[in-house]
Amino acid sequence: MTTALDELAARLPSLRLLREPGDLEHYGRDWTRRWTPAPLAIALPANAAEVQGIVRWANDHRVALVPSGGRTGLSGGAVAAHGELVVSLSRMNHVVGFDAADRTLTVEPGMPLEAVHAAAREHGLIYPVDFASRGSCSIGGNIATNAGGIRVIRYGTTREWIAGLKVVAGNGELLELNRSLVKNSSGYDFRQLVVGSEGTLGIVVEATLKLAEPPPPAQTMLLALPSMDAVLVVFRLFRARLALQAFEFFTDIALRHVLAHGAQRAIDGEFPYYVVTEYDAPDAATQEAALTVFGEALEAGSVVDGVIAQSSAQAAALWRLREGITESLAPHKPYKNDVSVRIGAVPAFLHEMQALLAREYPHIEVVWFGHIGDGNLHINVLKPDDLSDDAFIAQCEHVTKLLAGVLKTHGGSISAEHGIGLVKRPYLDSTRSAAEIALMRGVRKVFDPNGILNPGKLFEA
Ligand code: MLT
Ligand code: ZN
């Protein structure tokens, strides 16, 4: 009997297809590790024409497709657990071109973020979006989730850096969106619709990225703080007086995990909160200004200790305290909340949320860290050894429902930067109105009339 997959192989004879159990497992999951991978097979297209062939075949046979990048996602957006064909863009990982006049870099979607950084640097420029999974995540996945990270406070999210996209829509059409124009006032901006759509509208086959001038030389500072309120006070002070590139916080519990995972202690003593901040410090005057601000915070009691990196190796060691958190928590099967509110709403939201979490998780370890300067908090709940996976997730989902209610009253979002995927799907309506969700579904229907692209992600199929 000829299967649909045989027919795909016959239509696209040079398409690489994987069907071994090990491959199905490897490509069928992301970093959530909650769902059992069960894809039909893995397709590794080499170019846009093959992607288009796959999408047309999927429409003919009504086979669901899961677009796949580095699978470092934390919301289940790239999970294939129901016989889908995974479309891994990992072979489409080349630089297509650099345009000096436009200051753009055109790349294929499977390029790791770190390789994009290196390619930009070759031209004396930077691609400024950055985060800890840079070595394994792909630019296509970054676009699918509108990834943020550690430099949003200076540069914004992925969305700001997309000049143009080539996309194979769910109906099989190849779309060239915005054609890298700086000014384009000719109707709907589908490029921005695709950014953050989690593979539900189309598959990105080429991205033209805006590049920026490298920032001035920076200094990295680690601060120890006595309270969450102090973190916010110091943020306001530092933002007013220094040109911040990053302002990230974490708690003592996060520090304990990251130190146990091999990072080096940088400040002696035990303090409840820490901040890693980076700011422009190109000359003696700006470095002096940073010391003055630090001294003022120390005198006011909002900072209790601090250290300024004296070398790039020391700066990297300070950053490891923040960037190593995700990896150090992974063995504890964390349930991850990734929430945001307006920066101005952070203090009121934090107080309500702290009370909620203390009440609902009395005997469970909760780790806080994140991009406090963007109003984005990561709340990681660690699974106790004596609780089953199912009971743990059920409890976390109950609390997330309550958290979603608090977020709604503060006008926040249930996903700041990880995406909705499968994990946050039940809570989408805390962030988006019924009218908005109806429009989102309508848009999806136009791009993907047969619902073959990443069904079940973002909202139920
Ligand atoms: C981070 O900020 O480190 C990432 O969003 C990853 C995470 O939340 O675990
Ligand atoms: Zn983050």
C-alpha cells in the first residue's frame, strides 16, 4: 500500500526524510519534556521549494505539520505528539546575503542565533537580540515566538529587527513580506503578523534582519539587594542615571541552584535578591558616574553589596550567575510561568503575586528571576520528589489559573516571551479578549484554510 509519506518521497525525491525511532523522539520534543513525542516522520528540506512542496502535499493529504527550529522552546510550541510531520529547518542554516547600504543580513531560518551574531560581527555590526540559548535556538524559532531575552531594555524584541520575511503560508503560497522596506505604507503588515504566530500561519524560509552599530564598551555589575522593593528602587535609579543595556534579577534560591551547577560565587554572604546589570561605560566619566550611583544606593540601603567586573572573563562569570539558571533548574522539572506587566504596574502586581504564590505553594520551592526592567518575570516552580508529575502539573495549573486572574486585573500577559504553545493555551483568554481570539482564529483560517500548520498550538485545533 502506498502511504502518504511514500507519496511525499515520490513528489520530492531529494527531500531528506527520517523515520527512525531515535529521530522521532529527538525532533518531536522541545525543552518542556512534558509530552511524549510521536511524530509521523521528520522532513529536512534544503530550500524554500521543498518547504512549499511539503506544505502542498500536507494540504492534499490533510497531514498536520510542525515547523521546527532548535526546539529550545519552553511552551510546547514545537512538540509533535500526534502523528504530525515535523518540518525541521536545520539544514536551511546559511547566510543568504549582507546589504551594506540597508545594513541588513539575510539568513535562512535554521541558523542558530549565535551564528547570526557572528555573521553580523563580520560586517562590524550587531544583531542585538540575545539570550542564554543562543547556541542552540534558531532564528526561525526566535521569529515564531517573538523572542526577547536580556537586551530588550535597550533593543526591544525580535519583532523590531525583522526587515522582511519570505514565508510559505499554510495554503502553500510563497509570500515575500515587506521586501525589507524601511517605509511601506501599503496596507496590512503581514510580516509582523507572522512574527510571534508560533508556526500557525506559515513557515519562514528566509529572514532579512536589521543590524545595529555595536554599543559603546560596557561595564557589568552584580548587586545584592535586601528586598524586591529595593530591586525596583534601584532599577529606577540606575535607569535614570546610566545608559542601561541590561537589568536582570534573580533570587537567593536561583543563586543556590546555579552555584550548585558549577558557577562561581561573586559576593560573599547571603542576600535575598541579586541584579546583574550592564551599562555603557566607555570612559572614566561614565565609570565614575556608575560608582556614584552605586554609592548612593548603598547609602540609602537599597543595595547591600556589589561588584564590578574588572575583565571580560569576570563579566562572563557574573553573567553566568544569571544565564545558567535555566540549565541548573532543568533537573527539577520546573513548571514555568513567563509573565509580563507594564513596567509601571510591576510593584502592585508583584505584591499581589508574592502573596498568591506564598499561599498556594507553601511547601514547594519557587524560583524567581527574569527581565525585571521589561516587566517580565520568570516564576519557576520546582517539582518535589514525592509528588507525581501529574499531581504536580495539576497543582501548577490551578495556581496558573489564579495567576492569570491577577494578570488580567493588572493588564498583563500570560506569555512575555516564551509563547503560548500548548502550555499556556488554557490561559490565552486572560491576555486576549474573546473578540481578539475570534479574529486570530479568522486570520489563521485565511492563511491556513485546512489547519495543517501546528494545529493545537496557540488555541485548540
Ligand atoms: C531566561 O530568561 O533565562 C529564559 O527565558 C529561559 C527561562 O525562562 O528559563
Ligand atoms: Zn527570559
